Amino acid sequence: MVVIRLTRRGAKKRPFYRIVAADQRFPRDGRFLEILGTFDPLKSEDNCKIDMEKASAWIAKGARPSKTVASLLKKAETAQNTAP
């Protein structure tokens, strides 16, 4: 099964995450199918960048987002709808 989840990048105590589509059996920081965006928890503003077209295409194919990614997708969607 394909899941949309975070993979950790960055240095010690300086986390940076990629939002990726990966097979469920792959390790967290291992192989993935496609990069869908990034998430930087240390930034206060504009900390999440997601390609919504790619994400919705993967979800349409049956990929399941993790709980964290689902909340990030929801935030990105509301931010996209409220932008002028």
C-alpha cells in the first residue's frame, strides 16, 4: 500500500521534513516514490509547502496520508483557499 508520510532530513536538533509518497514497507527515511512537498517545523510562517495537485493525484490512486500529513494537507488547503 502507498502512504503519504514525512521523511526526516536536517542536522541533529534541526529537523526538516520531506512529504513523500512511499510504499508502506519502505523504511521511514529510505526509498520513496515521489516528493510531494516540504515541512520545516522551526519556521514560524510559511513552514509547509505542498504540491496539492500531486498529493490529490496520489490520494485518488489510493494512497493514505499519515495523521500528521493529513493535518498538514488540511492546513495547506485552507491557506490556499484564503490566499488572495
